[in-house]
Amino acid sequence: MFFDIAPLKYASWDEYQTGVTQVLAGYKSGKCTVNDDAQIHKMGDAYWVTATIAYELVQKSGKREMGNFRWTAIFEKHEGKWLIVHEHVSEPLT
């Protein structure tokens, strides 16, 4: 199961790819910048990170959307590569 901007959830990777492609079709660019509050924590063989992220999205119409969201991710090493095994993103309502 996958979650993203819209809809509430996707039941498969194919469904996710199709849905996100449709949601992002109205945008021509996007930029995300990690703010200065990023923290990295070690927990056993894993690391978890927290930060706020500033974003700027530009729609194909030229309209800009700007804001900040919260980001949390858990990294684990698998076969020599660090992978995100869980991630959460949320945006404040106000």
C-alpha cells in the first residue's frame, strides 16, 4: 500500500505510478530544500531523520505554490546500500 498527495491510498505500485503521474501532470517544476532544523538519529543498525522542507511548485499556468512540510524517514542498510524503509510527510493545516 502506498500513500501520497491524492487520493488517500494506492493498492499497488502500478496504481501509484499512474495516480501520481496524473496529479503531477499540471506542474512544470518543483523544488524542495531541507531547512536548517534537520536531525539524524541512530537506532541500532538504522538511522532516522527529521526535518522541515521548504517547497516551491510551479504549475504549467505559471502559478507558484510555496510552503513547508514535515519529513521523517527511516534508513536501513540492505546489501551495502542505504534505503529508506519508511517515510512520512505531512503539511500543517495553517
